[in-house]
Amino acid sequence: MRLTIGAGAGTGEGEGAGTGEGEGAGDFGAGDEGPVPQAATNNINANAAAPPTRRPARRSHDRSTILELLAPFSHRAGFDLTVNGSVHRVDADPQTPLLWVIRDHVGLTGTKFSCGIGQCGACTVHIDGRAIRSCSVPASTAIGKPILTIEGVSPDGSHPIQMAWKEFDAPQCGYCQSGMIMAALALLHDRPQPTDADIDSRVTNACRCGTYQRVRQAIHLAADLMRK
């Protein structure tokens, strides 16, 4: 590195003008070379020796490796459900709504889909004896517990509650009635002689055909038949 003072600086006559005689003239007179600072030399050498920066190569994975990496995050696994007294092996995500496991994996379609938010009651089944709206609970809720659907009430429609439904022509279109029967059956198990208030508070299923009065009559008749 060369440091040179510009022309005209060293003819002079003033102090330190570059003749070597003034204060501060030091070793850096006109045309003199000064020492290169060590730090600068180190930086130059380091930069010269450093390899060019390169983006790291991407790892390539085959399909089996990718599946292995994703395995800890996968929740899909087989599990058993006991539906209407029979054990069914289900290959589905345990978080799938129970309604869709019953319909699509077990193959029982008497349980109906309507609102999808657990409000209308068309999807009602029993889990461990309790009426549950199956569209709003994961299948994992029912693992290890008995599930009863409308198909399990009676294979031929001869259960007293089904006979009472027929007696009073409770269904119109019938779409909501499987859930209505399941809700009423749970009530009758808890209260063998329900009052109208009991029915109104426990059987809250929506019926677009509006057969609520006939449903109430059918429940009272079913209660009488089940006591005999």
C-alpha cells in the first residue's frame, strides 16, 4: 500500500510542509511509502483464502423416507368399535365424526345427517346408554363403549317404541324419526313413566314435518307397552 502526498506539498516553507524538518513530518514525506497496517493485511489474506459462499444442497427423499418422517404426525390408525353388539374394525382417523364412521365405515345408514352441528338430533345414537348426537363427537369418544343405532333397536321393527310410532303415524317424511326414536328410547330407560315436561325437555329433536304431538303420544304409549 502506497501513501503519497500530492504535488506541491513538499517544496515548502511552512512547518511540516514535507521536508522532514517540521513537526509531525515523521516518516511520511513526499513520495515516501508507509507501512501497511497488520489488520488490513490480515483481512486481505482472509478474504483471499475464503471459499465462495454456496447454498447447501437439498436433501432428496424417496417416498418411503417421506412417509417415515411424517409418521409421528399421522393420526390415522385402525381401531375397534362395538356397534349393536358386534365389533367392527375401522380404518379411519379417530377424530372423524362418529356419524360418518357409522355410515361410511360400519355401513349402517339409518343414522341420518342433517344439520352437522349437533342441533337437530337426526344423528342421535346411544353411547354407553346415553343419547349422543353423533355428528358432533369424534369416533374416539366411543372406543371401548357400546354403541346402539336405530338398526340395533329391533331387527324387525317389533320394539314397543317402534310399534307405538306406527300406531300414531308419528313419521311424515320419516327422515328425522330414527334420531327421534333413539332420543325417546334413552328417555324411557331413564324415566319409565315420563311426563309431558320430561318429553319436552329430553326429546328436543327437530321435525320439519311438525309431528311433535303425535311423537308425544307415541312415547306415552311406548312407556305403557314397555312396562307390560
